[in-house]
Amino acid sequence: MSDSRTPEQIRADIEHTREELADTAAALAEKADVKARAHEKVEETKAKVSHRIDDTKQQAKANPMPPALVAAAIAGVVAGLVIMRRRR
């Protein structure tokens, strides 16, 4: 098995392999950092919840009917209780 590469080409290949190995080791170390992964997940979840809260607020402003329905339901219950007490 003859290798027709020059020593300079071999050195370049070795250097390229070392760089790839360093990148791979760094990627593995990053994946193995459980504390950092957990922190990223917490931040991601906070962002999702914040976005949903903002969406809900915008929907409530755009469509105030649900709070009005809740208020009407409460008023109905109170009126029903008043009527029931008067009948006693």
C-alpha cells in the first residue's frame, strides 16, 4: 500500500483531523453539561409561557365577551340567591 501524498499533505490532513476532533469534543462537552441544558429548557419554557400569556391578554382585549359572560353569570347567581331568600 503506497501513499503518494507529500509530507506536507499528510501534516495538513493531520491538522484537519485534529480540528474535527476538537469540534466533536466541544460538542460532546456541551451536550454533557446537564446544568446548562436544564437552564436552556427553563428559559425556553418561560418564553413559551410568556408568549401564551401575551396571546391570552390580546384575545381578552380584542374579545371582552368572556369576562362579560362571567360577570353576567355571577350576577345571575346572586339574583337567584336573593330571590330564594325572599321566598323563605
